Amino acid sequence: MKLIALVTIIMVFALTLTACSKPTVDSPDTDSYGKTIKPDHNVPEADRD
């Protein structure tokens, strides 16, 4: 019975840490909406297609 209680406490602690941690992905940059990615300037223009 003590083992079940210990495992339950550890699981609740782990879930609490996961829920309260910072998100892994930052929010997207709203200024970049609707803009296309600029082509790589190191690739010759003939080879970009």
C-alpha cells in the first residue's frame, strides 16, 4: 500500500511540473504573417527553381 501511495505522489508531482513548465515552442512572430521566405542568395539564380 505504501508503494502505491509513493508512486501516486511521484506521478502527481511529475504531472504538476509538466503542466506548470514553460511551453517548448514560442508563439509565432505575428509580424511575419503573409510574407514569403526570401530565396537563399548563395544559390545561383538559374538553380533556384
